[in-house]
Amino acid sequence: MKSLKKLGIMSAGVLTLALSACGEVCPKYMRDSDYGAYEVALGNFGDLYAKAQGVSDDSERFVQYALAEAALLDSATLMPTTTQGGNYAITRVAPRTVPYSFWGNDSDRLAGTVIVKKGEGDKAFIKKGDRAALLAKWEAARKGEGTYDPAAELKALGYEIGDTFSSSYQTFPETLDVLNTSMQADTESLVNAVEGLLEYDNFGVAHGKIAKSWDVEKNVDEEGNVYDVWTFELNEGRKWYKADGTEYGNVTGDDFVAGFQHMLDAQAGLEWLADGVVAGVHDYLAGKTKDFSKVGIKAEDNKLVFTLEKEESFFPTRLSYSCFMPMNRAFFLAQGGAFGIEEFKKASTAATYKYGLISDRTTAVYNGPYVPNQLTDGTIIKYTLNPNYPDADKISTKTLSWIYDAGENPTAYYGFAVAGDINGCSLGAASGLLAKAKEDGNFDKYAYIADTNATTFFGGFNVNRGTFETGSVKSTQTEAEKEFTHRAMNNKNFRMALQHAWDRAKWNAVSTGDELAAKNLRNSYTQPEFVSLTKDVVYEEHTFAKGTSYGELIEYFLKNTFKRNVKIADGQDGWYNADLAKQYLASFKEEIGDNVNFPIKLDVTYFSGSAANTAQAKAFEQIIEDVLGKDSVDVVLNAAETSTDYYAAGYRAANGEAGNFDVFYGSGWGPDYGDPSTYLDTFLGDGAGYMTKVVGLF
């Protein structure tokens, strides 16, 4: 790739001039090439990451991943904001009764949930003291000290166990095909109807599901490269079921082969998780071969065999994510499906293609404990327990439901929780629910601080904007202002000024309340405790001790390699520094000279129907303008009148060019498997990285 020099002034793509209405010659904005923009904006991240991926030893690889992530953070194209949780909430769901895992889809599986019914007196929700006692029991059981039986514990305390999980959704699913989507809005409910080779329990231990055992064998190719072959022995007698719960057929090894090929054919954002991992995938996706038998997945009798490109100790952690789920080959073909990239592309646009239609739950078959029962956009998503599922009699949660809530009437939502229509709710400050719960006494009795997890939300700084109108979201920038903003966003000093000016604790407080403003703040892209070193590692004469966390590694490299003094541990604002932000802004002004007019306009898209989203947008505007000065940076809030428009402008934008924002903080990433590459892969170049679209690329 040819390197382009672009110091926030001008590139070959933006030399067009036009006469403005004011009579002056002003620049007309033209979007750059993504390839050149990526290399300039993200610096040497790609090279450092590629080098790290070539290291087979886990601990040594973690050190080099951390160096690459430090480079990514130093590029100032993104600003980590928060993780999930860390807020006040009230609930009837017992803690640690869903799979406990940092990665994959398993934390959305609800068959193990223990839920209490709305009771009288002080049993409206689980009391905070009772919840704390349950967590202590779980911690002890995880250490091998006793057992954890929350249903029995809650019954003994006078609670009545319920059979319905009830929550809410904002974005309606678009498909019932778990292999043809990478959106959590689609998979959050659907994974309860589909299960794969293994699953994590509520202590974070992986157990076989369709697989009953697995093993790995090391192999060496003709060039002396070592690669892994993983073999999974399958449980017999597992079944596929129709939407009405009746049996359709046996689950076989070939279902995993069919599912894997369909996932690659669909190219819905899951395929890159297998590219470079399973042998032959890259050539198949690139069209170098159409022969799927050359891909490293085979069904052999009652076994499923994966041949990998290289050694990968963490490969089983990948298997709890949706891209490795099975699919019944015969049913797929009967619904108009086809195998092969070009063949599927043609078939999926035909009127005869019916597989996985969200409008018709009968267009898929299911092998999990639940089947979809009602799917009504704007109203409800409902799944019911399949009585024919093995061990259905041991599952106490019979119904899963999500009611539609756009966030426009939080008081009504709180009322649903209090009435028992939903299992609980968050108590936000901007929504008024925190104050309401304190007023009516529910806060003192029931409020707890929700667990944080490994999902990372971040603000993306759009370095190559291509869209200025999406539905109700409309920018007011002139052509000249678009170009000036583009030049600013392509200057690293300007982006670093934004990073350090963003008082995220103050910004977050409008959602969580002042008491918890920093509780769920995140300072890195990868969760800082995601992995740690299992041995001492020497890197360039520095020894990282066994047990060093991944976050500590990032912090070291930011400080010593990139000269950025940032604190990485969760629960603090490790980036905010108003004085430093002003210094970077001054450096930007010196570099840019007369090549922009001030103030630089920054479009921030928000959903006007949500009080919390609106308050957060206003807080962002005030924070940035107070630190950097409104005469230098003018934050413009662009309202989305519907949640659909809001997500279309950012989270669901088809690609980088479709993003309608200069700064967007409505997207995040949850890890898919147990290696830091699950995060870092998302910022690969050439369109391979799923999240580069949130910084305006590919």
C-alpha cells in the first residue's frame, strides 16, 4: 500500500474548489480513498498487529497484542467510553444463573435463569441483602466450597419462583438465521433456540452440548509449520424441531459443515472470524476455490474435525459464538437455500427463498430449548420452552419475552417493572428513574450495582465521512464546513484534543448518577483483565512478570512507547486532561494554519425520543465546548426522530461511508472468543475489520 502524507491539510481527494454563496473560493468536500485514509489515521497498528499474530506462545503474543492496541488507542480514532453494567438496577432475576463468560453468545442463553415472582411487602424484587448473600454463595461454590442453588435459597427466604423471563428490546430482529447476522439485536433472543458444540455454565466452565468430548492433535506441514487439528465427538440423539415443537430430524456432524458453509456464503459479518483460522477459508472466500471440501471442516461418522491454519490453544472458546452453530441442510434447501457464494447470492434474492424469515417463524428449525412463539415488530418477541427438548422438565423458565421499549417513556417502563410485567429495570439519572426509586423506597430495599462485563462501547471519530443525511438525521454543514471538519478529523493532534477533552465521568453521570459516574468507565478497547501472562515475558530488555494483566501491558506501552500517560484500569477516567487537550488543540492550530476556518463543526447524532440519549448528547456538547472553546469547536447535535434512524446513522450503517456523524458513541463490541484478537481484529484494514465503519472507513 502506498503511503500518503496528510497532516490535516489536504490530500489529492479534496483539491476541488467551488464558488460559495458568499463570493469566496471555498473548498468542496470530496471523500478520500479508504485505503489511504486508514493508513494515515491508524498508523502502524496493522503492522504491529500482524507481527503479534505470528507469535504462537500465548503470553508472548499477549505482550505484542498490547503493543498493537496501544498503537490503536494512540491513533486517537476512537475513545473507549463504558462497558455494560455498573449502574443501579432492581431485578427479580437471581445473580449468576446465566452462563458466566466474557465471550461468545452464551451470556444471552436464559434456560438456567432463576426468577422470582412479584411478591407482597418487601418481596417485590430480590432484596439487596439477599442478592449479596446469593453472590457470596456463588463465589464460594466457584472455589469448590459448597454448592450454589439459588432457587432453594430464595424459596427458603420466602420468595416464590416464577417461570417467565421478561425484558425489553429497542431494535427488532431482522432474521431467524443465526448464521446470517452479526447483530446482537438478532442473536440476543435467537441463541435460545439454537445450540452448538459447547456451552459455558454459570461458573464460567465450558461443557459439551452437541459435543461430548474434544481433543487436539499437533501436525506439521511440508514447510515445518505446526497446525492444530481439533476433533469433537458428538452426542447422539439430539434433534431438530419445527416452530411448533415437533421433531424434524437428528442433529448430525453434517449440520455443522452445512452451517459453516452457509455462514461463509452469507458473508454477513461472521466470516472474518474464521478467515485465517480454519484451513481453506481464505481461499474459499476469495474465490480461489469453489470446492468447499477443501475447507478444514469435516464430518466423520460421529465426529466433527476442524483443521486449522496454525496452532490455536483457545480455539474451543470460539465455539460458543454463533458463527459455529449448526444448520439443517435439508430444511435449508427446502426453503430455497443454496450452497456456494455466488449460488447463495442468487438464491437469497429469489422469491422462492424463505429461510429464516423474521416474519415467519416456521421458516427455520431449532435445536435449542426454546422455539419462537410470537415475533411482532414494535410489540413483543416471545419464545416458549419446547416440551420435547431433552431435560425440558428441569428448566423452570418456560417463557422468554421482550417487549418493545424505545426509551421514550421511562416512567411507564418503571411501572411495568413494579407491576411485575417485566423482571426489572435500570435506574438511570437522566430518565428520572433513580430519583423515583429513591422516592418510593425501592432504591433502599432493592437497588444493586449491575455487574460490568467485557463489552466495550466507544466513541468513533469519523476520519472519512461519506453521508450527511439519513432519514430524519440531517447535517447542516456547508460544503466548506464539511471539508474543514474533514481536515481537522484527519489531524492526529485534533483527535487527541478530543480524547483528552472528553470528561467521560461527567458525561456518564447523566445516565448513571453522580455516585456511579466512573463505575463502568473503560479506558481500553480490550477489557483490561481479559487475559494475563501465565509466565514471565522479556520484551526489549523489559521483563513483564507472570500474572501481569493485559491492561497493565497496554498502559506500559502507551507510556513508554507512545508517551501517553493514561490509566487503563476500569472504573476511572484515565484519559481526561483538560490542560493536555488544550495543548493538543494549540498544536493542531499551528499545524493547520489557514487551511481551515474556525470553529470546526462536529456533528453528533442522538435519538431525540430518549431522555437519556438526549441528556448525554447535551452533556457531550457542553464538555467539549467548555474545554476546547466554542470558538474552536462547535458541537452540533443532529436529532434522529426515531430509533431506527439513529441506529441507521451509526450502529447499523452498512459501511464507513454510510456513517452519518463526526462523532458517534452508540456502538460497542463484545468479544466472541477468549483471545484479545477478538477485539483487535475489528480494526483490521482493507474492509476486514468489522468496526472500522465507526471511524468512517470501509
